[in-house]
Amino acid sequence: MRISKTSILLALTGLALTAIVAIVDYVGAKSKRHAQMARELENVQGTIEIRLQQYLLITLSLEAFTLANLDLFESTSEQRTDFAERYLTFAESLELNAPSAMSLQLAPQGIVTYLTQAEKNSGAIGFDLLEDEERRAQIFSSNRQRKVVMSGPLELVQGGEGLVVRKAIFTEDGAFDREQLYRSGRAVRGDAWPNNIASDFWGFATLVVDLDSLFNDLNLLALPTQYRYALKGRHGLGANGEVFWGDAGLFVNPEVQATIQLPEGSWILAMDTLEYPIWLRTIVVSILGVLLTLLASYVNAANRERVQANAASQANARLLASMSHELRTPMNGIIGVAQLMERTHLDEQQKGLLDKVLNSSKLLLRIVNDVLDFSKIDAKAMQLESIPFELRPAVDHAVGLLEVEAAKKSLVLKVQYAQGLPQRVIGDEIRVQQILLNLLSNAVKFTDEGHVLLNIHEVTLASKAAIEFSIEDTGIGIDEKAQKQLFQAFTQADSSVTKRHGGTGLGLVISQRLAEQMGGRLTVESTLGQGSVFRFYLPFEKAERPEMLASDEESESASGNAAAEHQTIQVLVVDDLEVNTEVAVMMLEEMNCEATAVSSAWEAIRLLAEQPFDVVLMDRQMPGMDGIEATRKIRHLFRSDTQPWIIAMTASAGEDERREYLESGANDFIAKPLDFSTLQNKIDAFNQRQLAE
């Protein structure tokens, strides 16, 4: 095979582009991953520091109690008994705010005398904190600083490993009885150490925290599995301390780390990822780039037009699907803001301009939807439902969407149902409505006067029972030559006429392929200047109509009545794009809902743990954790009585995504761009359900 100069130039260009793409991708991916890890580490750091601050407050509360009841302690044995009872009641109430607390203790003169959870901590009763020389050194430091000291993790005399939060209590000069230390043998005259303790020292207030329970309490054992964490700094020694949780190897070369400040000293929190190395991705990108470059050179040298055509077709399908999805995201902001502006006080000129924005946006959205559907059909990725549905309501809904447009043109829009049609059939209701909308909207669009008539009756198609939908109009008609091109993608019958109506030429192609995928067919009969008749046939299985029980009727009636009652709904909006959250929040506030917005799934889960929400609007594609995984975690982490109603929202509005969301635990589904009335219906449906219960 002869290699041409064009092939060589193509290969060199491809290799250069591959190198550029690989470098840019590496830098971007590394920066993005580092930012995600930094945010996650900051969240873990914040959780730990909040809990440690809570421990400090508990210890200070224990000191305050002791000082407030000191008169009982210094009096008779009966009053000391009363002091002990009061202490136990107060300390046990404090423990309710610290699930991981192992014991709250008071140590007058340094001897543990009063404590909670006595059975578990019997080994600590009577323990002399001043006996050990190393511990005495810490106590001297506590005496000098007169603040809370945190030690650990360390081995506990009552067994296990824990964190000790201790505060020296000071009352008045002479409170520390050195003579008693000598008489009891706790110190020997001539020793220097008792003199190092302040004379107003009374004893200690101590909180002992079980280390394993602490990790559980902080959810450190339920952190995202794609990351690894480690803590070092035993006894608050920071970078010079030992690793007491996680893999010590993380500190050899941690990707990110943070310092957790203690009352005295610090801990170091390190983190790295178990995900594939960024350089591996770069290698893959480079290899793929080289392979694609070589393949492109080979194709060009071999002049394989068929291979090039197939590759172009697949690339176009992927591009169309990707672009259609990406376009829906900014469309959400445009249509959402326009709908909100429509509800404000506008003059006639502003209303007219806003109507043009909304109409143009909806036209663009329809084009986007057509392109997305076509790309799915062309890639054979369109999935169809096969479930029972009511035939007449489905048809009436599709026709109802075009009644206003037909009325503007003074057209007669009618539906005629033949006798004996089944009430319920099995099929894909959404796709049947899509075909009807495509054909009916074309009929209304290209008909300036007269009527658009939809006839529905049963026929036999290939020896199978089927239903024929016939759309007849008195419009401009189509000549024979144009009819042959009618079902080709991106082709319109007459560009001079259709230019003023807009459209992509995909509607009929999509309708024909959907009908064929459902086992039917779509045909056209038309005469130029006299109108057209489009017919499509679909085989259906009849479905039995379930009998409605009296209790169901009563329930529907009760729900309808309850919908009129006012109820403020707490809604949490989860979306990583600020414009999307702003639009959703403003729409919800227009519906008298109280809306809160967060930009990530982890923020949503943490907020749900702190306060209840009735409804969660959950986006699909978000960095870190997507909406599917977040929905599963919410259903797994929270009790049934605190579960919110989750409405999934995504720029990909396919039925396959709807099924995936519902299977993950979502209750409902809404497509982007958000439509005000559709969102209102979703909220009303939830409200009805709540009031009915």
C-alpha cells in the first residue's frame, strides 16, 4: 500500500493533536481531582473539629457543675451523697449529646471518685491520676495553662483505647492539701512535685471517649470508598506524633492533608485516592490518539469510503446525542428565567418580547428533542415501554396540546373514535403521543384554513389486530417528488414554505422509525394544494381494565379535596450549576414552597441529616457523586419516617433514565428544562399524597 503525503501529514497532525490533548487532559483531570479531594477532606476535617468542640463544651459544663455544687462536696457525708446523685443525673444528661462518650468523671485531689457508666469503667474507680510520673507532667502543664487539655488516643485503665478530654478545676487557695498527700503516702516529704501544683487546684473534670465509637460517630467508617484517610498526632503531637487511624503509608506522600487544631497541639488528617492514576488515563488517551491517528492514516491511504462513511455516521450519532444533552442545560436557564419573568409585572411591549423568547426557546427545545431522539433511533438505542395505558386519555392529551395553536388559525381540530375501540391497550404511551404530536403539529403548521381531523379505528395488519390513526388536513399538500424524500433525515418538502415555519425535518423520520420499531408502519397520501392524509398503524394487545374499588374512589376524592388545603413544603434543590438552582428555587418560592439549594450530593446528604425536607429535586450529572448514587445513599442511610420525596431531574429525558432513577429509589421524574406548570403539578401531586395520608 502506497502511503501518500496526505497520509503522512495526517499522521503527524494527529500525533501532535494527541500530545496536546493528552497534556491538556492530564492537567485538567489532575486539577479537577485535586479540587474534589480538597473539598471532601475539608468536609471530613470540619466534621471532626465540630465534634471535638462539642467535647470541650461538655467538659467545661462538668467543671461549671462542680463549681456550682461545691458547697455540698465540702460539707457532710449526706450532702456529699446528694452531690454524687446530682452529679450522676447531670453527667448522664450531658452524655446524651456525646454518643461515643465512655465515661464522665470527677477526680477530687486527682483521684477518680465520681463517674458514669460505672460497670464499664469499674477499673477507673479510685485511680490516682497523680501517681504516674508522665501523667503528672501533663497535669502540671494543665495547672499552668488552666484550660482544657486533650490527650490520646491512649490505652485506658478500664480497658480499650480512647480519647481523654480533661479540665483542671480551681477553687481557692489551699484547696490542694499537700499534707494529706504525705499522710496517705501519695507523696514523700522532700519530693518536689507536689509543690508544682497550684494551691487552688481542686481536682479534674474528665470526658473519656471510646475511640471506636468516636470513629463511628464521625462516620469515618462510612466515608466514600474511592478515598483513603489517616490520622496522626497521638497526644496532639501533630506531624511528630504516631498514626492512630488509617494506613500510615498515606503520610509518605499524601495527595492532600489538613491540620485539625486541638486545645493543645494538633492532629494531621491525610487523604489519597484509590481511583486510577491520572497518568494512566493520559497513557490511555495517548494510545487511543495514536491508534486513531494510525487508523485515520490507513483509511485515507486505502481510500475506504465505506469505512469512512460508517465512522462518520457513528461519530455524528454520538455528537448529536451529546450536543442535544448539553444544549438542554442552558435551555433550562433560558426557559426557566423567562417563565419566572412572565409571572412578574410587565408592560405590553415587555410581554410581547418575552413571548417571543419563550416561543423561540420552546421551538429550539423541540429541535433539540428531535435531534436527541433521532440520534438514539439511529444508534438503535431507543428503548420502548410495554405497559397498559388508557387509549382515549393518551390521544386527548396529545390533541389538547395543539388546541390553542389551532384556535389561533381558526382551524377545526377534531378527533373521531370508531365504535368498539379497546379502552386499555399495552404499549408505549409516550411514544404513541410523540408520533401523534409530530403529525398533528405538522398538519396544523401547514394548514392555513379548513380542518385537521384525527380518525381512530381498528384494522388488520399482517394478520394481527391493529389500530389505525389517520390525520387528515386541508393544508398545502405535498407533490409526488417531495413525497419520495419526505422520510429522509434533515429533509423538508419545500424549503421556501417550511423556512417560515421552522423545524429540522426530523419529525416525520422519527415518527416513521418509532412506528416501525413498535411493529407498525407510517404512510402518506397527498395532493399539492389540496391537503394530506398521514396514517400509521400500530399492533396492540388489549389490556383488562382494573375495577376501581369504592375505597379508591373515596381516596381520589379525598386527595382532590385535600389539594385545596395550604401546606408549606420544604424543598431541597441539588444541582451543581448555579443558574439551575436559582431558577428552581425561584419557581418553588412562587409556589409558596420553602426552598434550599446545595451544589453537591454530599452537601445534600449532610443537610438531610441535620434537618428534615419534604421534597428533594435531585440532578443527575454532578461531580463527585451523581444523582443516582445519591438517591441510593439517602434511601440506605435514613430511617423510613425521615425519608424525603425525591424527584429526579436531568437534561437527558429518556425513558431509560427514568427507569434507572425510579429503580434507584426516586419517587418521581422531571425533565430539564424545568417547566413551571409541570413542576407545579409534581409539587401538587406530592401535596395531595401527603394530605391523603
